[in-house]
Amino acid sequence: MGGRHLKSFLSVYGHVTVDQIISIDQFLPPGITADALSKKTTLGGTGPNIAVAAARLGCPTALCAYVGPDFPGKYLEFIEGSGVIMDDFIVLEGEETSTCVIVNDRDLNTRVFFYQGPQGHADSLDVRLTSMARSSDFVHFCTGQASHYISLMEEFRGGPRMALDPAQEVHRVWNADLIQRALPMADALFCNELEAETLCRYLGLNDVLDADVGMVVNTVGAEGSRARFGDEKMDIPVIPGGEPVDVTGAGDTYRAGFYAARYRGYDIPESLVVAPAVSSFVVEKVGALTNIPTWEQALERAEPFFADIG
């Protein structure tokens, strides 16, 4: 897409997904059709969740991703309208966009079916998305083909600061060998509690904060988050807001808040407080991108906690 040729502070690599959320009464045996009680289609994926939130918070952000011509125009307009830089957002003929089908029964048992789309086989594509990342200050690698991201990290080495954030794909797309190849090139590692367990198994660690990388950020849900940068460790509290109703996208928007604060000159400890302040707004409404705060709103909620980090 693109054409604006703006410089991004942050470039985000990750799936851009069409999510289909289906509710049924109960899961039935194979071969028996279950009627859907409801169906909702939304924009999803780690890529737009982080990029849109960061851009709305005022951080110049590029989304580096592939979709197919089936990608809905209204979602494209939404991403562009949020201020995301689209120079490395590519529509590929002959490809179909990544799709996630989420089926919930009345007891909230869930089955998820995920189609990777072109982001999952990027090594085989003729188009390589590098123009924005080369000149960015930070590059954030989320979900997608692990070997492709490793090759990009090798290409960018010595340039932008790079964060590895394989999210839920650490359990099934990545393995110990791939993580051990990627981590020495990364400046930061992001993970949640379950992902930390898998990373520790891959790396032979008891605590993910001991990973051999400059900064590790480990979110732990209702307990807040914890981090290490250099030799300093930090416990980050949950920032209180309204009543939580949906945690979808909370981790992604946490990352967006961190980068938005870094862009505005805040140091790492302060940025790690702004991060959960942003996600505290997001969980107040259903959907990852329905309640992104303004920068001023996020800062107002974060500032009372700056004194606690000394």
C-alpha cells in the first residue's frame, strides 16, 4: 500500500487476521451439524492490535504484513484511518488472508481453528517487507513464520532495536532451536505467563527474566507484570480502571503503550507503567481496539504510579 514514505519509530510484524467468532449450544460428535446461535466477524491479529493502538497513542508506527485480496476494505480503512504507516502492508494476489475461527459453546468451552495465510509462509513469497523497519528505532516481531523473522533479524542486525514476541505461537510454530537462534539478535523479549513456561523449557531456565537478552517483559495477568532491563528487576502493578469485561488484546495494547511512552522520551521504568495504564482502558470494553485511550488519558492514569518506581 503506502506511498507516504514516512519514518516510523516502530515497525510491527505480525498476522493481520479476520476473526470469526461463533457461538453454539454444545459441541456435537463428528458428522453431526451444530447450528450456530450467533456469528461475529472482526479484525484481529497481533499486527493491527499493536500497530493501531501505538499509532492512536501518537507513536509513528508501520504495520509490516501480508494479506490477500479478500481482506475487507472496511478493515483496511480502519487501520489507515488510525494513522498506521502502510508502506509495507501488501495485498498479494492469489493469497487468502489469515483467518481465525473461534467456536464457543454455552459453557464457554472454546475450539480455535487458525489459518496462517501469507504471514505463515513469508519465506516463499517474492515480496520482502523491509523498507520501513530498516529506518525504524524499534522493530517488534510477533506472530508469523519463525524462520522468516530470523532472516529479517539477521538482515537488520546492528540497526534498529529488535523485540521478539512470538505470543501463543511459541508453543507450536517456534521450538527450542529457533528461539535459541533468534534470541541473541534480540534486544528485548515479551511473553505472558504460559509463554514464559515454554520459553524456560526451550532455554533451560527456571525464570524467564534470566534469559540472555537486554530486556525481558513478562505479563502475569491479574498480578500485573514483571521485567528485567540490564541488571535491574521491576515488578509492575496492575493499573486500576473500570470494571474489566474483556481481556482480548490487553497484552498487545500493553506493548503499544510501552512503545508510545518510549517515543515520547520516557525511560524504561516509566514506560513499563504506561503500558498497563493503556491496557487498563482496553479491558473495560469488548474488543481489542474499541477503547484505546488518548495519550493524555493513559498518562493521567499512569502518573500516580511513577513515584513507586523511584
